Amino acid sequence: MPKANELPRPTDAELEILTVLWSRGPATVREVHSTISSRRAAQYTTVLKLMQIMTEKGLVKRDEKQRAHVYSASRPREWTQRQLAGDLLERAFAGSASRLLVGALAARKASAAELAELRKLLERYEGERR
Amino acid sequence: MRLDLWLTAPLAHALGRALLDFLWEAALLAGALRAALQLGAGRSARWRHQAALACSLALPLAFTGTLALLLGGGHAAALPLTPGQPMVFTPAPGGSPPASPADWPAWIASFWMGGVMLFCSLRLAGWLRIDSMRRRGVCAAPAEWQRRLRTLADAVRVSRPVVLLESCLASVPLAIGYWRPVILMPLGTLAGLSAEQVEAILIHELAHIRRADYLVSLAQGLIEGLFFFHPAVWWISAVVRTEREYACDDVVVALRPDARVYAAALATLEQCRRPAVQLAAAANGGNLVRRIRRLLDEPAPERASRRRTPALAGALVLVAGAATALLFWPAARSFAQATPPAEAAQAAREQDRDIEETKRSLDELEQKFAREEKQLHGAKESLDQAQQLIEGHAAELEKALADAGSGSAQQEEQLRQAEQALQELKASQAGRPEELLRQQQLALQQAEERLQEAQKASETAQAGASQQLAQQKRALEEAQEQLRQLKTRELDEILRLQQKQIADASQALEQWQGADDAKQRATLQQRLEQAQRQLEGAAQSCCRETAERSATDEPQEMPRPQNRAELASAYRKWLNEDVAYLITARERAAFAALETDAERDRFIEQFWQRRNPTPGAAENAFKEEHYRRLAYANEHFAGSVPGWRSDRGRLYITYGPPDEIDDHSGESVPRQDWRYVHIEGLGYDIKVEFFDPGKTGDYRMEAAPASRGSYLELMAVMGDAAGAITRSLKTGGFPVVAYPLAGRPGMVHVLVGPYSDAASLAKAKAALEAAGYHPTLAR
């Protein structure tokens, strides 16, 4: 098995399986397949094959204690997110993409001072309502 | 196309001039938007967003309009129509053109086109990346959340089906796509926030979808790419973005009036967002503080600067006017240069006239601006006055409302005063110029609306406050419960250690009873005494600690780990109520460390499976019996605390129904005696007495009152040790009652007695001491 810091970057299909494992916790191939197929058509055997490959690559771990093997992601999602975000191309696009994003929060992360002010605002509001 | 041909092409010249004209056009539009926003200060964010959007869309219209005028209008005759046909000042075809001052609009156009290509390709790449996020690194959200999203979509009136996905690439919640919209939640958000908070965020995203903000955002990207060189364009764009978020916030608050939940959700999301992806290029952040201030109705600290803004708007308009004058001049001159000499004189005369006219119209324009600004100022001032008056009354009203529910008569009086003041203000407006009066009436109308809003808001605030009070009460109860649990847990730790010592000691006692050798007997006794002393010391310090802690810690809320605070109420109830007496300290710690609800569900299933008398079977007799006991306790033992938490409930849930209950509820101090024939780990014939001195139905487990005689007491740890002690005491002929200790689970209180006279008491004490025990006199 490769060393932890030499884990290969997951492909898109592998990333999808990892996402399911991060979201739902350790799961069997059948559980992963049923989650994926709720979003798009997917073959059970394809998912099984992919997860076997990922086990060999060290991206997931297989618990063979139970009759149905239970798989779990070998790295926390933050680690892989950092790995993906470290990509130069990804970073170049991120800046331009951020102006097109529509969502609840701004594209720029709030500074520590702003966060502190937010906390203060909420606390003061709580205090007044009390 | 060759460079020299391009530089002399009429299109290039027209583009260059149109770009220069755009400088003042955009500045004017920005000034107009600024003035409109000032006038509509009290309007909804939706109105303000539409104004900014209209202004943003007017930018390309102004530009293409100018371009069409320059290409097809009166000047076209003066320009060569086909490329390659030399203009007056260009040399013969084939030679490279000299650096002519008349080429500069074409040069500008060239640079502009380069910039547009760069910006637009970056935007395109960004858009492709965003679109890929709906497929890459996503997984369908749990069905329960999909169902809730459909309900929310109906409430927000989004008719297209919306897909909810969890994404490992999104760092903040996003709404992507117009025809097939998806909402991306960062992984962990659905489980990490409370259900209420997630719903508020989902409503915000649904509002974006309903308002087609994704399309608007793409259009904005294009406009920014086209006019990247103009700061006014970026400013207008920023206004659109800000007001868009405000408008969506308004939708959330309209559907979920407790803004605190939503504000806390935004703040939590912001805090949890991973810092790995730095989107440093974006400059539209930093408004979250303003948004939350707005949600919580806090006045912005920079309010004072609003006085200056009409002047600022005026200044902007003047600057735009000056820019117009400056730009028209060189443009006109360059036209004159570009005209053939035969027509030059004629054109020059015409253009002189044009210039005169332009100057005159500029003067008029300036005067008009000045007049309008003055009017604006006057209107603004009276609006401010009315607003201040209304705000003053609204504040008084809110205060009165908040003060008490009894103040409604007072409120009505104040309302009447406010209305009277309004009437007076209306009367005072008579006699002003009609235009102003109309504006002020409009302002008054708005003010009245605001007053009504304020009234409504204060009513909802009152309702919200009482709801919050109830919530806080619940939270306090939970905190107290947890405090209790914590005490129990720590005590358990200490006691488990001592249990071992006691076990050793009682083993030694039995050895001693069978031993012949005097010397061995002496050392064993010594060991026994030592262990007993340690035990008593520890038990006393436990009591002290518990007392101290309950004295100091009670008023404070126990610090709780973050994930525990976020724990859904169903799991909290399970942990602190359903299995409060079953769960071990280790299991509790393991449960607290779980992160997702799926994990918790699995944990709960395994928790019961471990206790299943027939493992693997679908039915779990243990679980069924436990929930039956819980239900029985809640039904029969409820008093000032829920039944499961009362002393009788605790005993009933832990040890099941007693074999015998003696009910003495008619006595002066109501009493119930419970008897268990056998309790595993505690011994045989366990008697527990409950007293209800206040006659409130709150039976408390207590040692018997001293009036029935004196007792000698011993402390023991529940389990084998306690069993051994009670057994050996009973075989020694001592009348023994063992009580589980109230408030200190795991400890057994062994009472020996009662003895009605001092002589028999002293005799029993001596006998016990001789047997190696160290009894104390019970209170």
C-alpha cells in the first residue's frame, strides 16, 4: 500500500465514491451504489470494481470483519479538499469563478476581525432579547 | 486584417470614440443610480436590486447606442466607408502608416479588444468550472432533506424541480443553474447545523433560484468583462450583488421570522468554512457583518455619513458633466481634422455652432442639476425630519410594547399621539409648492407604513421573546441534567477505583474469618482497617466535592462541546432521557464524538443490540422492557420533575418494579416503602423508603428520620463488595437495611438498626468494630 502522503489524486468517479463515504460514514458497496444511483444511472458492478481499485490505491480502507465488507475513506475530506485546491489550474479558475457564484455567503472569506464582530453582534442581540 | 487597415477602419475609430464616450455615460448612470438609491432609502432590497440591475443593463445599451450613432449618424459621411480607401492624412496603400495622432481611437479600440478577450475567456473558464461542480465530488443529500426541500420550494414558489446535493468541493452553500437548478451544500453542513438553520440557508438558496440570480450573475460577468476598464461599472455590479443578498435575506426572514437562527447559521457557516481555497480575487465580501446587522435590525455605525450623500451624488453628477465637456471637445476637434479641406471651413463653422450649442446646453444642464439637487436636498431633509419623528415614536412604541403585556392601553395612547403627530405634520405641509408636497406625502405614506411595520415587528418580537424564554428554560433544564450526569460520571470513576479496594478488603475479611494464625489475623485486620479508612475518606471527599460543586456550579451553564450543542434534539433526548441510567461513561463519550446522524443512528442500534438477551433477533426484550419502565415512570411518578427523573422513577427504571410497596400516604409525613427481594449486585431484601414531607407528590429517597431510633451507617460500593458486607452483617445477626444512595448512584448506604436506646447502640457499634467495620452514627 502506498504511503499516506503519496496517495494519488482521485479521479472524478473516485471522488464521487469518496464523497458518499464522507457524507454517510463507512458503508458497503451496496449502500454506496444505492446513494449514487439515486442521482444518476450507475451499475453495481462498476461501483464494486471502482471501490476495489480504490482499495488497492489506498484511497479507501476495507473492513473485512463482517460478512459484507464495509469501506471507509482512508483520509478525512479536508485532506483531499486541500489536495484538490492546491492545483494551480484550480486556483486560477477559482478567482474568476467566484464572481459568478450565487450563494448565501460572499466569495471572500471573512477576516478574523469580522468573525469576532459577528460573534459580538449575535451575543449582544441575545442579551437584548433575554 | 492587417494592422494598418484596421487602424484606418471606420469601425475601429467609432469603437474608440464610443469607448471614450462610455467613460462619462457610465459615470452619469452610476450617479443616477446613486441618487435613485438615496431617494429610495426606505424601499425594499428588491426594489433597490431592480434599480441597480436596470442601471447595469443600461450600460451596454448606452454603449451600443453611441456606437450606432457614430457609425450610421451624421458623422458617417465624413469618414471613409470602406477600409483601405485612404483618408486624407494616410499615405498611399502598401506603406506602413506613420504614428498619426488621429489614429488614437483605433489604438484604444485595439487595447480594449485585447482586454475583453482576456476577461471574457477567464469568465468562461470560471463558468465551466462552476458548471462542473454540479457533477464533480457530489452525492445526493439524504431523502429526508430532499423531501423538506420540496416543501420549502413550494413555500418560496419555485416551480422547477430543485436537486439538493452535498459537495466536497463547495466551501459555502451555492445555487447553480437556471433550467435545472441544483443547491450544493458543503459536506457536513446538513448534519453540522441544526435543522432550523439548514432550512433558513435552503430558503436563501431557493430565493436565488426563484429570482433567476444565476442568469443575472452570468450577465453581470459579461458586462464586467466588456467594460472592465471603468470603476463605475464595478461599483454598479457590487451594488447589484449586495442588494441581491439583502433581498434573499428578506425572503428568509419573511418565512422564518426568528432572524437570530438565520444569523447564527450564517456566522457558523462563515466560521466553519475551510480556509484552503483562497478566492482572493473577489472583492465583494466583507458585507456579512452588514447583512447580519441588518437582519438583527442594528443601526449601522456610519449612519451619520448619510447626511453628506446628496452632496456626494451632486458632486458625481458635476464630475460627469465636466467629463462630458472635456470629451466632446477633442472628439469634435478630431472630426474637424478628419474632414477634407474643401469642406473643412463649412464643417468648422458648423462645429463652432455645435460647440456653442453644446456649451449652452451644458450650462442649462448644470443649472438644472443644481436646481434638482436643491429640490432633492429639501425633499430629503423633510423626509429625514418625518423619518426621525416616526422613528422616535416607533422606538417609544417598541419600548412600551417590550416593557409589559399590561402596557397596551399606554401603547394605544402613544399610537394615538404618533398618529396625531402625523396629522400635524401633514397639516404643516400645506402651502408648500405642489411638487414638494407630493413628494412629502409619498414620504409620509412610507413613514406610516414603517410605523405599521414597526408595530407589527414589535408584536412578533414579543411573541419571539416568550418563545425564546421557553427555549432557554428548556436549555437550562438540559444543562442541569447534564451537570448531574457529569457529577455522576466523575463519581463513578472515583468509586470504581475504590470498589476494587473494597473487594480486596472483603476478600481479606473472609480469609480472616477462616484464618487461625493470630499473626496473620493481625496483619489482615490492619489491611482491612486501612482499606476501610481509605474508603471512608474517599466517600467523604466525594460528598464534599458533590456539595461544593452543586454550590458553585449550579447557576452557570455547563460548557458543552460544539458538536453536542448542535446535536439534534431527538438525539439529545435519547442520550439524556431515554438511556440516561443505562449508558456507561465510555459509551457516552463515544456517542459525543460521533459526527453524523447516520453514525448516531447506527450507534443507537448497536447500543440496544449489545443489551439484547437474544442477540441478532429482531425483537429486543430488554429494550421493550426499558421503554415500558420509562413510560410507567413518566405516567405514575411525575411531580415537579418529569417522572423518569424523580427518585422513584430512577429506581423503577434501574431495578424494575419492586416486589412489594407499602403505601403510607395518609400519614403526617407521606411515605412509601419499596422492597426488593433481590437486586443483582446489591444483595437480598433491599428496602427503600420514600418521603414526601411537602405533600407535593415528590417522594424523595432518604434515610429514615431519626425519630424512629438511631442507626449506625456504613458506606459501601454497589456490586459484589456491598453484597458481601450485607451478607456477612446479616449472618452476624445485625438488623441491616441497605439503601441505594440518593444523588450518588453506585454507592450503597448500609444502615444497621434501629436501636432505641444508647446502650444497645454502643453494644452494636462495638460488635461491628470488632468485626472490622467503622460505622458512624446516622443523622
